[in-house]
Amino acid sequence: MRWTLGRRSQNVEDRRGMGSPRGMRIPAGFRIPGGTGRGRVARGGGIGGIGLIVLLVIAWFLGLDPSFLLQDTGTIDAPYTESQPATPRSAEEDQLAEFVAVVLADTEDTWRPLFDQMGRQYQDPTLVLFTGAVDSACGFAQAAIGPFYCPGDQKVYIDLGFFGDLRSRFGAPGDFAQAYVIAHEVGHHVQTLLGIASKVQTARQQASESEANALSVMMELQADCFAGVWGHHADRSRDLLEEGDIEEGLNAAAAIGDDRLQRQGQGYVVPDAFTHGSSAQRVRWFRQGLVSGDPNACNTFNADQL
């Protein structure tokens, strides 16, 4: 990606190296895709420290949006942790932070005029950089759940360490793969501004488990398509992409498909438990946005085929 000369967004909140504030709230229950029933873990003392880590890693692999992950859960108080001296940041980490700011700025430059064409006003999200754990309007979150968007405060949360895991654990290297992750979370912000997210959330609460999962899949695939819309305009309008970038993004979309992650994690696939879509579906909808550049082409809720 030709990003080094790009504009840096001013909507980045850097919380890296900060300690945990008093009064954080930790979810005592989780919705885990691929589990039995509604995937809800018993509340209270049923989860030990190792079990909690395992659940968080599963959630991370599936790229969960904590607005779904933390809903309807009990909470327990987290102990206060004094702020520790900030670890010196490497030049690579500082460059990653700059990269994130450039990608965020470019999503702003894409969605503002697109919202103008809809007769709406785009409200920039804030992107929060954190280390290890963070408190949000959606609850307390460990870095293990990966990047996420919280509709409660309209912020995207990212621990930069995730990008190393995207490369090594998911097999999805490259700067455009990283940009796809950011653009996908911004896609959830677009859904919030358009009122899509609230309608889906209401429908999920009234649906059966399989119906709720299907709605979640449509939601995630639309965010993939919105990420593609950004990629289209970044390439056509600002010449941001280089040869091989689109392949990196498509590879990242395929790497985090529910079928691939379930097969890796449990050895078999349970389509009814999908919450984000198969690898083929994620690639298809990301490509749909890349080719069309049109948000109207991303209506996964009325599509004949996902």
C-alpha cells in the first residue's frame, strides 16, 4: 500500500501502556460461536483463568464484535491495577500506529462523500489503540478477542499486537490484510450510523439460535462488503493500492471464515453455528464491495445467495 504520504486521522485515541482503571467490568458470560445451545457459558465461578483464556482465544479467532459477545451477560468487578511504566515502543510499533491512522483517515475520506450522496452526514468513529485489555461502553475486553467495534461509544478498538498474529496464526500477511481488518470494523460503524445494527440486534433478540446466527452472518458479510467499498475508492480515487494488495485482503477474508476456523479448532464444520460466514462467503462479499464501490450493492439481508 502507498500509505506513507497519506493523511493521518486525528480521531485516534492512544491508550497503549495504560493500567486498568478502577471499576472495570468483566463479562461473566460469553456467546461463543460453534458451541451448544446459544453458546452461553455458565455465569459466576464456573470458568477458571485457563478456561477464560481459551474462550477469549476462540472469540478472537472468530473476530467477534463485543456488542454481541458481551450482551446479556453478568459482570464481576475487576481488581484495580496500578498503571505500570510504559514499555518503550519499537520503531515497528510506532510505524504500525501511523499506518492505522492513515487507513482510518482514508476510510473517513471514503465514507463522508458516500454519506453525502445518501443525504446523510457521516460521523467519524474514534479508533482506540490499547495494550492487553481495555474498557469500553460494551464492557471490559482482553486483547485476545481481537479488534472490535463498540456501537455504545462508536469506537474501534485495536491492540497492534493482533497484526502480528494475523500474519503468523491466520496466515494472512501484508499491509492490505491489516487495512481490511480496520475497514471491516469501520463497516460496523457505518451499519450503526445507518440504523442497520440496531434493527439486527432487535431481530436477534427475538429469534431462535439458528436465526440469530444467520442474522449475525448477514451483518458480518455486509461489513466485509463495506470494507471492499473502501478498498474500491482507496484504489480508484487515491491510488492507495499496489499490485498484490487486493490478493492480501481476499486472503485475509478467507483466513477468518467460520468453516476454516471451525475445522482448525474442532476438526469439523457446523454451518448452523456460523456467525461470520464461510471463507467463500467472506471473500465473495469483500470482492462485491471492491468491484462495485457502491454501499447499495452490500445488502446481504435481501440477497438471493450469501
